[in-house]
Amino acid sequence: MKKLSLVIAILAIAGSLQAQELSNFASRGSRPVISPEIQGDSVTFRLKADYATVVKLSGSWMANPYGGTVDMTRGENNIWSVKLLLPAPEIYTYNFVVDGVAVNDPQNVLVQRDGTRYLPMLFVPGERSENYVEATKHGTVSHPWYDSKILGYSRRLTVYTPYGYEANPKKKYPVLYLLHGAGGDEEAWISMGRTAQIMDNLIEKGLAEPMIVVMPNGNPGQQAARTLNIPEKNINWRSEEFRNAYVNSLCTEIVPFIEKNFRVIAKPESRAIAGLSMGGGHTISASILYPQLFDYICPLSAAGQATPEQIANLKKAGVKLYFLACGDSDFLFEGSKALDKTLTEQGLDHTFFVSDGGHTWSNWRLYLNTFARLLFK
Amino acid sequence: MKKLSLVIAILAIAGSLQAQELSNFASRGSRPVISPEIQGDSVTFRLKADYATVVKLSGSWMANPYGGTVDMTRGENNIWSVKLLLPAPEIYTYNFVVDGVAVNDPQNVLVQRDGTRYLPMLFVPGERSENYVEATKHGTVSHPWYDSKILGYSRRLTVYTPYGYEANPKKKYPVLYLLHGAGGDEEAWISMGRTAQIMDNLIEKGLAEPMIVVMPNGNPGQQAARTLNIPEKNINWRSEEFRNAYVNSLCTEIVPFIEKNFRVIAKPESRAIAGLSMGGGHTISASILYPQLFDYICPLSAAGQATPEQIANLKKAGVKLYFLACGDSDFLFEGSKALDKTLTEQGLDHTFFVSDGGHTWSNWRLYLNTFARLLFK
């Protein structure tokens, strides 16, 4: 095998040339810039920009509710920088603004996908964010497609199966159906929501039951997260005919697909549904239209309501957990308060979990990290 | 269910506010800019940049081998643009350069991930690229983790199972092990290589056998594609002790893991191995170190060599297909020619597939789209 050393030598050369189309990067061969750099209670952001006139940093933590900007200063070698107080433990997003144009941080490998946008992440470690990083034992994330007769095409799902699923071929699991908001798709809860990491950590620490998590695409006109030639249906989904098409597909197509193709406990007490914003509306609709299906119901920052009669029906069908969550500065907070009132008036035992802040992934990660511990117990 | 109309109304509001941290985008509320726009045999790129002094477009197709730039012109409303002749059918990458800084195209939802970089894609339809778009029937892409005793941690894999895998629970499939280059990870062949689309199309058209494709992470120091706190091993992988650690893990850990957890035909005639650049070196090493394991061997733009004795051994072990491919301007082309010569001298039947161009994903997609049709037949 001695001649393999030639292989190794060539590999060493190839290693530096592997990446395709290197010239897509503007500044090549320059000294590495470190960004972001956390030191004690500060964080420094840096960007090399030789010919820029004004460079700013825009960060999601800088002002409420949706961020702000600060100026950066040109330093040696045209490296612009700004040093800030480290915000509280969480995952934030940011970008540079170079002469008015949004620019991602070329030094930061941590990127989250928000539909059509890719945003650099600032991770600040601490108690609040400890379950957002990789655990030791990992579940499997897969992307099967299910055929929807209701919506008219095959559609992509994201499915998390917990650590041990493959190694225990006789074990059956409960299922959480986890729904995104109007701007998201079947990758939102995995990318921005850190669902795989949160579930891996909670299960590894014994804080949550091992469960399967199913994350469908909740925009009925969308076949899947957008990529080449994925068609979108040109249908008025708000018309009377299609109004509940997606929720019907979820409850009568996706649930059976999952129960056929994964090892699940196919009973109401082993089914949970949760969703944020529009997905919170879907959660409420599913619980009203199919009151027998889910025993665990978690509307998060929900865009949705239910009448007293609907809640009475749901109570009759049986609910093991009703976990309603919203930020106190969320633009939908009044709606959550109204739903809390209806639930109280109808005597449906529930939790109204009110957090600081608004309509943000920071809150939705917190909610998942909270209610997942309460499921199937 | 009439009260659900309130839900719908709130959904309509939520739809426009769903995305988190909107202010991360610099230009908000402005009229939509279309980019890239293909019209006949031209393509126009546009970027709104109010305060920029110089804006260029950098594209992977503009010059050989790794791209070039052209100037863009400021137009009405500070929308910079450039109209170019449409390049030949393929997938290209590009970005803007604003006052010297690389900027992604905020209008383009098509993005490919290259390790730490996210690059906008230009898709030019045509015969060469027809298998790079979504087919009608889709396989499943999953990300299981395997435990590596050799490398010292659990590591993430990408696995493609063909359409029908779930619906035919007794059918067993052959397996292609598909390896990336030094700059890549277990997502490279899925993102840049379009493996799921190529396999879906070839299988749907009856041009390739239904098969499982396994895409491991070929950098032994890497546990997985980089994300929060994924550790990297601080080991000299080129030392004598660890030289073939990854190839050993592939052949003695990953292959058994796949054959235990997926429905595969566990025989040499149902195993193929292919890899690009460093992965081509891994392919050659695996065929030399484990000559009985794979009957189909495809080194692509390979960083690797084999001695006459090693090829003679391999020939003795039996080979159904040896598909060697390289671009004629690839910096590794001389190495491929040398390997072709050794194979010829040793009388090992093989194909030497020489394409135009260099060390690029354009070529690696072409090679997969070519040799996948020849496997397991």
C-alpha cells in the first residue's frame, strides 16, 4: 500500500483547489478575517470591504421588534468592524449593509435558511440556548414525499425520527405534527426552529419522550421548498372550495401516510399538533375539524380563533394538553388572549404560556423547547 | 364552520408579517426587481443598490476555468443591470460585487450550498440540464448518523432511497456510494450535484436501475456539515496511523450500517463506488484496499493513482464497470491519463470518459448523469 502516498500528496494539492468557481468570491488570498468573534461579554463583527463608503451592521437583537443597524468603522487593510455588548443567550441573525446593500458574512459558516433568504447566525451560548446545539445522540431527518389527491400533487415532508429508531425495529413512537407560518416551508422548523437539536437534547436528557416529528409544507400552493421548477398551483386557496384544503390534506392524507410508513402509535393520545402563526391557525382548525384526532394541541403565536361551541366540542372529544403560547408584544397577542378567554369560559383545562417579545423564532424555539417536554406523558 | 372565516382574515394579515426580523433586508417596501431574467437567448441580472459606486457581476461561466466579472450599469431607481448572452444549458453560479464586496442576489430563490458558501444559481434549460430539475416521482433524502469506532464519533450521512422504496417493503436495492471532494461534505452531491433530481429523472425515464445512493462525509475530521458546535477532530489524518482511516470507516462501518438499516442487495455486483477529486482518490483507495467489495468503480476527476500490481489484483477480484472520467483542462487530467494507461496495460476493461472543461460541478453532474445509467445492468 506504500504507493498510496502519492494519492495523499495529490489530495493535499486538490484540497486547496476543490471548491468550484472560486472567483465568485471577491477577496481571495487575503488574510483571514474573523467574524463574529465573541470575547467575554462582547462580540466583534468584521468585514473586509476595500471600496465601500458606508458599512453598517444590521442585527435582529438590536431593537424591538425586528432589528436595527449600527455603523461600522474602517480599520487597517479596509477591514470594517464594530464591537458590541453580547446580547442575551439565543440565536440571532444579522447581516452587513455595504453602501446600502445587504451582504452576508463571508466568514461565518453558521447560516439559517428563511424561505428565500439565507442569514448568518450569531449564537450566544447560555441556559436559554443550550438545547439549540448538537446533542451527542442524533435522530434522523428525512424528506419523504406524499401524494395528495386533495391538493393535486406529490408534496415534500420533513420527518424527524428519534435516536434509536433504526436500532429498535419493533418500537412504536408517538408523533408530533409541527406546522410552520405563512412565510415558511417544510424546512423552516429544521433550519430556524432547530427542531432536530431541541428534540435530540430533550430526549437525551430524559426531558421528553422519544417521538417522531412531522413537518409538512403548509402552503397548499407549494409542492415543496422552492427549488428548480417546483410548480406552484395557481388556485385561490381562500375560496370556499379550497378553504380547508391543506388542513384536510394534513388530517386525512399526511397522518395516514405517516402511520403507514413509520412505526407510530396510531391513537389520539399519541398524536400532537402544534404550529406557529398561520400554522397555529392550522392547528386550531385541525382541532375543530377533526376533534378526535389529536389529544395534544399547541397553537403558538397563532393566527386563529375558535367559537365557544367549537371549544365545547373539542372538550367533549377529549384533550390531554392544550398549550397556548404567545409573546406579550406579538401583533397577534390579543387573539391569543381571546382564545384563552374562550377556553377558560368553556372549562377546557389549558396552559396560556406568555413570553416576552413578539412574532419571532426566538419565541418559537422557546415554545417547542417548553411544550415538547409535556407531550405523551 | 362559518367562524373559520375569521381565521382566514387573520391569516391574510399574518402572511405579510410572518418572516422574522424583516429589517435584516436593507431595501424593504421597494418595487420588486426581477433577477435573473431569461428572455430568448439573453439573461439580465439586476440589483438595487442606491449608494454603490461600482457594481459588477461575477459568473462561473464567464471565463475558464473559474469565472470572471463584467461591469453593471446604474439605471432608473438605482437598479444596476447587465444583459448578457445566455450561456449553454447548465447550472451556473454567480454573485454581484458591490464596491468590492461579494453580494448574493436577493431576488433569486435558487441557491446552492458549497460548504460555507451559499451561491445564487443560474439555470439554463436544455438537453444537458434536463435531468437537473425535479422529476414527477421523488425519492426520499434522509440524514441518518452512523457510529464510527475508527473515527471516534457518530457521523452524518446523506442517503437517497428511490421512489417506491416505502411502498414496496419487500424489494431490495443495489447501492451506489457517492463521494465528494476535499472542499465538500455530505450535502455536496445533493446541493451542487443535483443527485436526487438526476436519479429521480433517470429512474423515472427507465434509464437507470432504481438504487440507493449513499453520500458520506469524506473529511474524517468532520462529524457533519458544519453547524453549531459540530466538533472537528484535531488529528493528523495524513499520519501513517490514520492515513486510510476514512476509507476503512467507509468500507467496514458505513457499508455494514447501510446494509443493516436499509433494504439492500448485499453483494459486490450490487455495490458501486464513485467519487470526485479527493473522493475519486477515496474511490481508488477503497477499490485497492477492499478489492472484493465493489464491482462498479467510478473515479471522477480523481486525485489518486494505483500501481500495476494493485490493478492486477483488482482485475482478479472481478470488475463489472470501471468508469474513469476527467475534464481535458482539469489540473488532474494527467493523473487520469496515467491511470487509464495502467488500466490498459493491465488489461482491465474500462471506459475513459473525457469531457470538456475542468474541475467543476458542471462536469461532475454530467458524469453522474452518464455513469448512473451503466450501473447494476
